[in-house]
Amino acid sequence: MQRNILAAGSAALALALALAACGGGEPAADEAGASETPAAAPAPVAGATPAADPSAEATPAAEATPAAEETSKAAAATAPAAKAPAAPAEVVKVAATAPPPASFTRCAVCHTADKGGEDKLGPNLYGVFGKPMGRGSFDFSDAARQSGLTLDEATLHKWLENPKALVPGNRMSFPGIKDAAKRQEIINYLKQQS
């Protein structure tokens, strides 16, 4: 059993040295000056076997070499993968689940913006960004259906500022939002819902 512990310790030491050579970790403590207390031992590497007590008798080099070489090769193969940054898709996913901004509360009186959400007094706004105005299951006014507008950023700014001026004859009884920053918050939120 002591031989297995020593072999595992040698393998862990080789892994730590390999990671240190690649810049992936701290080098192991000097063997002659290493402390016998567990607090002075190097931090364990994820997936590595814990190192043996440094005061234990040394394993002959012939026994430790194959295990150390395998561990060193495994560390070299997995070290770059462990440092890879998270995929950008994860960031997008987090952003898509962001709650609506406070400025959206004025919209929420008549609209939902949830995937599969119900139509209220106005249509569900999920996925409307970049789509033609007046399309979907909601009973839009003729003016909205025939507007020929696409709900892009510029159009939504005009729509949210004054819907009656942009599409005369529409049924939306909303006075508009004069603050451009609040309109932009709503537009950014609708972009996430696409």
C-alpha cells in the first residue's frame, strides 16, 4: 500500500511540475526544504491524486518514471483545454434570460414578452424585433397590417415615441415615451426576446 501511495505522490509531483513548466501552476516545493505539515503542501490539482507525505521514503526512479511520463503527457494534453474561455453562446443565453427593464412596465400593462405568452390588450412582443409590423395571431388594425414597416431599431424608436404619428389610424392608445434612453432600454430588451 505504501508503494501505491508513493507512486501516486510521484505522479502528482510530476503533474505539478509539468503544469508549472507550462505556466499552469506553482512549482512544487523544494524537496530538501519541504515542510512536513499538510498546510505547506502544494494545492491539489483538479483530477490529480493527492501527493504523498514528503518525509516518506523515496521511490526508485525506475518505478516512478512510467507513471510520471503518463501523468506529464495527460497534463500537457488537458492543460490547454482547462484554460479555454467559456463559449460566447453562454453569454448570449444569460442575456436572453435578463428581466425586463423598469421602463418596460409601461408596455407590460398591455403586452407580454414571453415566448408563447398570451396576447393581452396588445400582442405578445416576444420575437417581434426585426419582423414586419402587424403580423401574427393578434387582431391588428388595418393601419398596422398595411404599414409596410419592419420593427427594426429606428422604427421602434419612432413607434415608441409616438405611435399615432408613425402609423395614423392604428388602435394603440399609447401616448409614447419621450425619453430616448428609456426607449432604447425597451428596444434592447425586445432584441433579446428574438
